[in-house]
Amino acid sequence: MTAGGGGSAVAGGPALHIPVLGRPAIEFLNVRDGGVYIDGTFGAGGYTRAILAAANCKVIAIDRDQSAIARGADLVEQAKGRLVLAEDRFSNLDAIAREAGYNVVDGVVLDLGVSSMQLDTAGRGFSFRLDGPLDMRMSGEGASAADVVNTASERDLADIIFTLGEERHSRAVARAILKTRAGAPIETTRKLAETVALVVRSRPGDIHPATRTFQALRIFLNDELGELAGALQAAERVLKAGGRLVVVSFHSLEDRIVKAFLADRGESRRGSRHAPEIKRAVPTFRAVTKRPVTADDDETARNPRSRSAKLRAAERTEAPARAGLPPGLLPRLPSLADVLKGR
């Protein structure tokens, strides 16, 4: 996620956006001359510009948003061979690196969630504060949030909103959505926000009543948690020994996954007494941040969205990457295909 604002010249041009926790992220990434780094969430290019400015290195930047890639064309030219842009999902970051000619890299940075540009563009349908089509697709392809809202069963809607939005009124929200859509399809962000506000009350100073519902639908539609888990595994596979992984998350669901994955990969695994021939698996990551790094008062004053940001960093060991994910890492929810069947 990025914040609007000025910045120093980077790779031949001004930084149009300042990434949240940008300075500590670059410091923990340990950028060095001759290194190769992956920015898994290019967005407005804030992290990429900062990495290119920090050393004479190369960056592979990834984004599944076509508009973000298009906006990065000038930066590719300014970087003069030091930047490769790839339109893809960051769960494929190791394959993308190989396609660019690198079997291993020196660092990976992931800035999770939705970008400020996406939130501030009404036509993308991410924000309840701007009226627009109920879209929320990061790639612009496939089913939209309107498809989910107007097709999913009450049970599936309630489960999605409760699990991914942590909305305690999820059942009431789901019932309200079904009642509204029975009259006419919910096709705009305003109509969905107004529907949610009928059953979720807020007091002055509270977050908007629709905040958690919009978050849940966006995460579900774009499989953001599954993508995050895949990206963490891909980073484990592609980072060289001593390489750094830096992840900036914006809500508890993301941070719990990052924390649990790094805790699992930071532990040694032993064979059981039933299978003593299994060798002990050594840690694949060493924690660099013992506790999550958060934004200071100056940054939160400049950008209120940084208040919820948490940064975790870890360093790759020489141990081979492990297969599989820690048990229970991802929440259990129906697939998008099943939800669209309205079962």
C-alpha cells in the first residue's frame, strides 16, 4: 500500500508515491550493489524506486494489475536495464525470476493489500467511500464482487464476511444482502455500503459500517490469503542463503499468516518415533525482526492508512526449501467456483 506524496529522484524520476514503512523495509532488505531483488507488489513503484536508488542493483517487479504495469513503463526506461516488470501473480515470483534469468535472488519485498490508487479510483470498485461499479478485481479478469454478492448463498456470504472481514454481524449482513438483491441486483459500491449500514451501526469515530464486508469480499475474490501463502513459499524457494524476505501487512489475517509461516520455517523438525529414519529438518529462515515493526507518529500523521501496518523480516538460511504449508495456516472457505454456483 502506498501513500501519496513527493520524494527524492529515483532511477531518473521522482517517486510519485511513498510506500508505507518504506525506509525500514529497504533497510531490512539489505540492498547491495550487484544484487537482484523482487518487488512482489509493484503498485505505484514506491519500493522499486527506493531499491533502485539504494544501490546499483536490479529489480524484478510484479503486479497482476494491468494498469500498474502500464504506468511503470517510464520507470523501466529510466532504470536503463536495471528493472524488469512482469504482469503476474506474486505467488509465481520464483518462476518469474527464472524467466528473467535468475535462479536465486538477494531479496523479496511484499507490500500486501490494495493500493491507494486502486482505492482512490471509483471505477475499480474497491472503496465504499466512492460510488462505482462493484468490481474489486485486481487483475480485471474473471468474476467480480457483484457476481459474488448477487449469487452466493446466505451461508457462504456469512462465512466469508465473518472469516475474512472479522465482522461479528456477518449473518445479519448476509441476510440484508439477500433481501436487497431480491428486489434488484446489487451492482454498485454505494448500494452495497448502504445495505450493510442497515444492520451494522457505528458511532462517531468508528470505522465505516461497510469496512469489514468490503475487506472480506476483496480478499475472497482475489484469493489474497492463498496468494500470500504461495508467495511465502516461492520466496523460500528463490532466496539465496543470506537473502532477505520483508513483508508489510495491513490487517491481522495477513500478519498472522506471515508470523505463523516464519515461525514454522524458523523451527527445526524432528522425525517421529514411528519414522526415526527421517532426518531432522533445519530452519529455512532466521527472524530479523523479533516483533513486528510499526509506523512512527510522523508517518501515521502523514498517512493514516499506515496505522495498521506491520513489517516482519527474515533471512534465508542454507537449508533446502520445505514442501507444504504449516497446518491450519489458511482459513477454510468454499471456493469461488462453488460460491458462484449459489449452492
